[in-house]
Amino acid sequence: MENYLGKTGISCPRIIYGTSYLGNLYRELPMDEKLALMQEWFKVTEGKVMIDSAGKYGAGLALEVIGQGLEKLGVNPDQITISNKLGWYRVPLETEEPTFEPGAWANLKFDAVQKISYEGILECHRQGCELMGGKFKPEVVSVHDPDEYLMAATDASDRERRVKDILDAYKALFELKEKGEVSAVGIGSKDWLVIKELYQFVKFDWVMFANKFTLYHHPKEIVEFVTKLGNDGVGIINSAIFNAGFLTGGEYFDYRLVSADNESDQPLFRWREKFFAVCEKYQVKPGDACLKFAVSAPQINAVALNPSKPERMASNKVVVDREFPADFWKELKAEGIIESTYPYL
């Protein structure tokens, strides 16, 4: 059965692919490896591929690679839906390394500046289309990290001004939709309360939760909000489902380095130890459990993943389609790993 992104009418696979690696996140992949990743999207996806990108990814490098790579692979525009998160604009590199996210991106030739306003977001959109080469264009758009933009406010009046900037940017994006230049306008945020706040003013076509609807974190309040969005016909994408890698054994939790020697972090490690023990008992990989949980709520249309290895893509698809033992979920609830009131498992 075909899956759609809410009421947008956009065909949406259960797994959407992130593209930050194409913009040299942490390391520079050779172009042939980038092409292999892109090729795999089409091998493992039934129907239309959907990808998620941003002008911030490598100061536009990811968008360039997408346009060039799809052309090289002989892909037709109707085989892929491209989502572009807007708000960062490529500018010349005038310092030793880019200023917009020091240390995160490898070997970039450009810098990026933030432009969140009515005109600024249109500039970002135009530049994004140019970077992709014109043949491939984003059908799905959003304002990138509005939560971080609001968090940078110096006081209440500055925050108010920033909210206005975001609302003006959305006015511009919905005008693009009215003109038929894009098909759906949405929002992605690591702070789900910002999505809830802005939803009072903007009726998004879709939303992306990042880091906040995971096997570790799924409070009743967010489950209720997801239910409301689903009832309103809003498409829902779940992303950053491993809490920055901690749930699968990494050293970072929500992008913060954690340590078992730190008293305040110890509850996290105790939780993970119990989680891993149940996974081992049922022979379930922790990452597979996280992925299956991430799509468990019926309102969630898709999960966004960012694998840097092609072989991981095929196994992710198998996990999404597979049934897990009912006793596995029951034990996770009994151990307090999943909320006992969580209604979908």
C-alpha cells in the first residue's frame, strides 16, 4: 500500500534519507562513495525515493553533490522527492575554516550565513535550486532549526522579533506553494515545543521531530501532540532516533558528551544497560529496536536516517517491515525502558 506524507499527496517511503554526509559532515567522502550512497537509495526504496537536505550541509555542498550525482546516475526528477531545509546561505570563505559550525565540516570551500526572514528565505530557496543545477528542485521545504534561532535570543523582545522573522519566512514559503513552485511546507526541530508553539500560527503540511520521539524519550505530552497532528492530516517524519548515538552504544547523548563517571549521567547508563540486556535476551540489535519504535505510532509516516554505508540501507528496510516479538516490547515496558502507558506497542 502506498504511503503518503499526511494529506500532502506526496508519496513517501517509510525511510527518508538524510544527506549531511554528502556535505562532508565530520569527514570528506570521495565522490565515488557519495555516488554509491545515492545509488543505493534507488536500490532499496520501492517507488519514489525521498531525501532530506539543507543549504547548511557543507555550505551548500550537499545540494551540489545531489544535483551532479543524480545527473550522473541518470535519475529522472520524477523518481525522487527532495526536501530542502532553508535558512543558511552560501557565501565566500574568508577565514581558515567556516564560521557557521566550526569543526563539524571537512574541507569546505565556502562559508554560510543565516538568513531567516521573508526575503532571506526566498534567497536561500533560489540559491538551493541553483546549487542543484536547475534540473532537480525541492518539492518540500521548511525553515531550518527554528528552535536554535529562537534559543539565540538575548531577551524576551529579541525572541519576539525572531518569532516574527520565522513567521515572515513561512509566509514566503506558503506563497511559493500557492504559485506551485513547491508542494509542501513544514518544520523540523530538536525542540518539539517550538513546533507546538509555531503550529498555533502556521498550519504546517508536515513536521519533523528530531531527537524527541525516540525509544528513550516519548512522554505522554508528545504522544498526544503527535495524535493531534495526525488527526489534522499533518505529515510526520521522525529523525535523530538514536539520541545522537547513545542508544546504540555511542558516547554522545543529545549531542552532548556523556560519561559514566559523571553522577548526573549515571541514570542514562543504567537505562542503557537494562535496554541492552533485554535486547540481548531476545536477540534484537539495539539500533533495530530504536528504528522499529520510531515508526510504531500510526501517525508517523516515515523515519529519516543518515547512513554513511550503503549496506546499512538494505538492512534498515528489512527492520521496518519485520515484526518483533510481542514479549520483547512487553519486557521493555515492564523494565521501565519504554513508558508503560505507551499505546502502540
